[in-house]
Amino acid sequence: MSSPPSRNTPSVSSSLETDTRLSPDANGRERPVLKTWLLENAPEYRHLDALQQKGWENKAGDVFFQKQRHQADHADEKTIKFFYKMMKNIASEMNQATGALRVHVTWPGKPRMLDFCAAPGGFLESAIRMNARAEATGFSLPPTQGGHEVIMPLGANVAFKYADITMFAGDMGCYTEDNIPQDHPDAESFVLEPAIERERRFDLIFCDGQVLRTHARAAYREPWESRRLTATQLAIGLEHVSLGGTMVVLLHKLEAVDTVNLLYTFSRFSSIQLFKPRSAHAKRSSFYMVATNINSNSPHAREAIEYWKTLWRVLTFGSDEERSNKISEGHMDQQVLVEQFGPDLVRLGKRIWEIQARALEKAPFMQAGQNERIQRPAEGGPSSFSSWQ
């Protein structure tokens, strides 16, 4: 999800001569412009895509990731401690690669951090330990609603609260009960008082929340929850990041149109790096965008904040048609996107695709069950294999 780039933005000059019209894939279906261009211009992605196609030919990958999801959904104390240690390892690896967790405060004061989905707390604790006198604010879905327990030390320097941040209506522009339809399924659950003081700023912000399958929620939210959660984190985060600050954002499927639009949006008001850990989730499509030197006063940043807030309101209160239309507004034309951001995407994504491809090549399930063919579902279908694409 990204702020819709201005349609009159002048195209950058490039040597892109590739025909990026729709072309058929192996099954005769038309490929999107973006994917077609990447297959022709990014050898690392082309290699990964071939491995993913191979993955559809056996059930072993499905079994592997089903076990992982079951473990995450039924996390006991031992599992939570494992995740906690894993996130600390990822934080250390990320900082070594990008320096993202070292806060550089340019004025007198303590480094301030914000983590929207902190549990179990490995990321936030690591960042606090790396920065002397750091203060932190953290939120996480209550365990009573399907969230995880926070096990990081909660000292006086950490203000933590269990909360469903997608209910922060006040922070997203709905300040009074008049903004909430009385017959809304979640009418009693919205928080109208802003959870973060309007003038408060943070030097480092983590936007790495994911929708939990264990989270019980109203039926209207199911198709849109991932976008609601992303919009909440990005809008509030960008609105409260300090000038020159850093945001760490968890993303999936680098080649997806939503993802590329988001990267392009942030590139207009910050310096972006991409990071994928080798120590965990290397086989999956997940990776992190590290946006530094954020110009939070930029008109592009303000435009993005307003779009994400409006998107949240439409996804929360609008009709399905209004929701789909609002999402489409945030998508830049793929041909223009390729022309303006394609070469940068290939440069940024090279290591991400390489790491995932190497991990998949070494995975035992890629050699197992080759004679157990499965039918590939329609785009966006529920197959568990989609989790590692």
C-alpha cells in the first residue's frame, strides 16, 4: 500500500527498451507488466521464480510450512522464548548489515523508539541495548485476543501497552463518536483518544506487525486486515518519526505491485535499504525495508500519511466497492512504475532474491515428493505454498 504518486511526475530518463506489455506465463495466463519486466531484467528474480514454480510440483513444501504455522499458532512458553531469541538474532544481523538500530540523535535528548507490534520483544530490547539512555513506547495485541506475551524486560524506560492498534481511530483521524457508525460491528472497540501525543516524535520506529491467525475479529475485517494493519503502522509511524529518523518495515513479496509502490513512495522522502536475514525465514518471501534520513516534512510524506489514514477509514467503514477503489488509487501505473523505479528495484532486490533462492535450493523439501504433483491455485489462492513465495 502506498501513497499514489503524482500523475504529472516527470519520467526519469532511462534505457528501458523492454516491451512491458502483458505476456503469457507457462499456463497461458497474462503476466502483469511489472513481473514481465523483472523476469527480463533481474536474473536473480528469474532464478527465484523458477525455483518457486518447481515448488508447486510437490507437497513437501506445504507440509513443511504447515508445521511452521501450527507451531506459531500454538506457541507455548518454549516456543515464545525461541521466537524471542530469533528476533534478537535478526536485530543483530540487521544492524550489522544496515546500522539501522543505532540511533543518531542530533539534538540534546534521549533516543526515542516506537514498536507497534513488540511481542515477544526481541527487536525492541536489542535496539534499547544498543542505545544508551534510550526510551521506548511499545504496543502489542493482547494475549486474550490471540496475541503473544511480551517477555522482554519492561523497565522504567519502556512504556508498554497491550492493544489492537488497528482500533486506534483517534490516531487515524476519527476523533469523536460521530465518526463511528453506531451499527458498526466494532463500534465499542475503537479508541478515540490518540494513543500517541500529537507532538511526540521517535528516532527509530518498528513497523513489523503481521496479522495473526489466532486473532479473533469481526468478519468484515478478514479480507482487509493485512492492509488495515499496514496502513495503521505506516500512517502513525510516518506522522511521528523525527526529522532524519528511521523506520524499519516488514514486507513480503518484493516483486508484488503493492510492495514496489510502497518502496517507491518511501524513496521519494528517505534513503531506503532492503535487508533479508539469513539466520531465519530465509526461505520465505519476507524482508525488511530500512528507511533512513526520513524527511517527514516532505509534501510526499504528508501525502502518504493522508492516503494511509483515508485508506484505513475506507477499509474500516466503507463498502467492498469503496475499499477496492481506494486500494486501486494507491497503485501507480505499472508501466510508469517500471520506467521510474525499475532499475532501482533491481539494484535493491538483488540480495533479497539471492538469499531466498539459495535457501530454497538447499531446502530438503525441494528434492522431496517430486512425483506428488499438486494443482496450482488461482492467484491469491489459499495454498500454504503461497507463504514462501
